[in-house]
Amino acid sequence: MLCLVDTNILLRFADRSHPLYPVIRNAVKKLRQDGYKLQVASQNCVEFWNVVTHIPHPNCHMGVEVGSVAAIGGVCSGILSINT
């Protein structure tokens, strides 16, 4: 069964310092164990890029350097399929 993953899940999964990271990690693990195929749409990739590459803001942006985004994307792509 397919499960479309929201951009907020990607963001929390990519940020190990976020308070919700353990919750998201466990949820992703459980879904995969239960046989779900996790997917993101191309729109999720655009939204993810926009958030992680913007200047840091206390409430919303991660402020990750562009070079680091590829590494984060690699981690996320290890658990997800991209539906374009």
C-alpha cells in the first residue's frame, strides 16, 4: 500500500535535533514494517528545498547550506520513493 508523505514529515525526519524527530522516525519505521511504500510528490521536493535553504528563522526555516541539502535528501530518499 502507498502512503504519501507530507513535507512536514520530511522536514522533521531530516532534522535530528527537532523534538518530533523520534516520533517521526518511529512512525516511518512502523509504516515500513507494516508494508507501506512511502512516497513523496515532486511538490514535496520543492517545498522541502524552499524550507531548508532559506535563511534561518526561529519559527520555520532550517537554514541549511545548499551543499548539505544533498546529504539530507540522500537520507530521505533511503526511505522514500519519489513520484514525479
